[in-house]
Amino acid sequence: MTPTQPITKSRKQMKRLNKEIDAAGEITNSIRYVQRGEKKYVVDGHHRLALAKQKGFKDVPAEEVGLPFRGYKTEKDLEYSQY
């Protein structure tokens, strides 16, 4: 999956999310993505995905969504840009 934005949570927030994942033993909320060609662009769940990768999870729950989705209106919005 391809990120569309940087990680923005503080260390404290990431630590809290990490503890929630550890307690559950898995990612419980789906990562949402938009598929374009062969690429899957993450539109919700960047922080969960980053922690899943860090933990070496092979599978995470994921759900394909279409545009528009929240702040993503067009394909141009899927391009990664650092603020």
C-alpha cells in the first residue's frame, strides 16, 4: 500500500496506538485505500499501517473505497506531498 501523507501523530499518540494494537494482538480497524491500476493508495489508516509494518504483520484488514472519500476528492489528492 502506498501512503498519501506523512505520519503526523506525536510519539505519545503513536505509543498509545501501539499499546492498543498490542492489547488486541492485531489491527482491528480496517485500513482504507483507493485502487488505481496496480497501486493501492492509503486514504485512512496511515498510522495503523506504519505500526503494522514495524511489528512485521503480514496481513492487516483493508477495505477498498472510492473517491471522493473524506478529504480525497480527485486522483490528484492521492499524490504524496509533505506539508
